[in-house]
Amino acid sequence: ALSRINAGWVDDWIAEMKRIETLAPATIRARVGALARCTDWGMRKGYLVMPDHPLRTLPEGYAQYSKADTAKAGVKREDVERDRRLEPGEEDRILAVIDGGVLARAQRPYALPDPPALRCLFTLAVESAMRLREQYTLTVGQVDLGKRTIFLEKTKNGDKRQVPLSSVALAALRERM
């Protein structure tokens, strides 16, 4: 029951995710965040009262494995950073597939919709590190070619930010606009 959520319950739940389920810290944070958003909604709608919101007052690093967690779990899970770079020639191979307009697959080939737009998206992703959702929801009003920037209203974290454009990204956008 939602009414049973308190600091002790949250601490036990996090310990279980570490010691029994042996989840990665990022997964623990994702689950805690999801439940926190649910309880926030419940409080806004008046279904729930939580004077001390235990999911929002967790200490920094709560999802990291302590020595006790590692000893009980038998394993220490850590966040794995994504650090992927294109291999030499990989960008040219990807662009060749996009320009060809067909993605070869085992069962049947897939005709790519609007290859020039996909090429622009790929180039923008490589040059700016923008996420696909940020690109997909991009409007012309957010692009300032004169200032060589894109203004993102809402990012994955909910923040606003300016994205500087390289000369390659700028050329790709000019071609599409």
C-alpha cells in the first residue's frame, strides 16, 4: 500500500535491489525515480499524503554498493559509462547505407524513408551529440544559423540548453532548411 511507504521501507527496498536482485545503480535510480514520480502524482491528486517524502530525500550516492551490500550480494555492481566512438570508416559505411536508401536485412530489405533527412539527423547526432528525441522534436524556430546554435526547450533531464553547431552540422542543416 502507498501509505506504507516510509524511510525504512525505502531503505529496505533499495537494499533488496542491491543484495538480492543485484541491480546496477542506474537501474536502482530508475526504479526509485519511477516510484517517486508516481507518489508525486498521488500527492498532487490528493490520494496520498507524505509529509516527509522518503523517495525525494535520499542521500547522494544511495544507489552505489557499500561494502556491506557487496558482501551480502556477492558482487559489486557499478554504473557502466557509455563511451562509444565510431571506428575508422564506420561513419562512411553508415552514410553509404543511408544514401543508398535501403537497409539490407536477413528476411527482406527495408526502404529507408527520406534518406536526405536521415543523413541530416545522423550528421547532427555525430556533430552535436544531441539525442534522437531532441532532434526529432526540433523545430525551425529553435535553430539559429546566424549564431550557430540550437536551443533545446526540453532535454532528457528536463533542462533547457544551447547546442553549439560545428561547421559540418551547420552545412547539413542549411541543406535541409
